Amino acid sequence: MTLELKAIHENCSGCGVCRLVCSLENYREVNPAMAALKIEGRFPAPGDYLIHLCNQCGQCAEACPVDAIPLKNGVYLIDAIECTGCMICVQACPSGVFFEHVEACPSEALQLVNSE
């Protein structure tokens, strides 16, 4: 039997507990911003939320120039050792749930900027 994570949008209250659990389970951090899912409030309708989650489509893996997102046991996972931090996978994610892991500077002395 294969289990699949499915979003039931009508049941979502927007509480964000799922994001907290995802960050704890996958990254061992209490940081909902690191969750591989996003909750979008569809305002102005109160209580109407849309859940965006990783559907394991593999487009991030296909886009990765160094093959740092291998398929293991039916799941795409980032190999942190192989990852170069190019962020091509973030741009390739059709669900918009892929993100970059960056250490934040509280005084904004360090920022990610385009070098164009």
C-alpha cells in the first residue's frame, strides 16, 4: 500500500500546525517557514484556505545540475553534501513550496541579492 499526502482544503483552518510538524520532522527545527508546504488565505472570504504541498513531481530533481535531489525509496530528498546552493530547484518547483535554507542576519548585514 502506498500512502499519499493529500490536501483537503475545505478542512483547513489556517492554524499552521502542519507547517510546524513538517519543520520539526524534516529539519529538526521549530521553524514553520521551513515546511515543504504553504497555506494561502484566500481573502476576503474568511476561513477559506488553499494548501500548497510538495507532490513529489520530481521537477526539482530534473532541474538540479549536480543531481543533489535523488529519488530514494520513492521520495525525492535533498543531499545536503552534493547541493551547491544554486537554487535552480527553488525556481523549478511548480507548487512554490521549495525554499532556500539561509542563515539570517538580524541586522540585515548579510542578504541574498541578484548579481545582475
